[in-house]
Amino acid sequence: MIINFQVERIEYSKHWVGKQKSKKKDITNDAIEFAIKNSETLKDKYWKVAFNAVSKIPPSGRTLKVVYKRMNQKVFIITAYWLD
């Protein structure tokens, strides 16, 4: 199921800003937005209110997974990481 929606505002969790963003400098805001817009909406296995976005990011071809929550037109990023 592919759901296209407009991402007006992206917010980041304290976990992402405080710990993960400094360790994963190659994951940019553009890559996160690209993954959310161009992937299927998948329910998270452990969190009932969270979704997963899994997408290949050009030009590197690496696969990025983003765990996020949707609230109206706002997207709340929990974490993001490379699968390969």
C-alpha cells in the first residue's frame, strides 16, 4: 500500500538529535524525506503508532529505513539507519 502525502513539517526525537545524528552524519534530512515520500507505509513491528519507510537512496543505492509517527501534516522522526 503506497500512500503519498505532503510532508510540511518534520520534527526529530531527542534520541535522534542527541545521540544518533552525530553518529550517522551520512543520513541527511533530504534522505529521510526522500525515504518517507517514496516508500510504502509499513506498520512497525513493535510500536503500534509508528510506521516504517524503507527506500533505496540515489545515487549511493544504499537502503535507508526510517521509523516515524504521523500527526496531521507533521512527521515525527524516531530513528533512521542504513540496512546495508
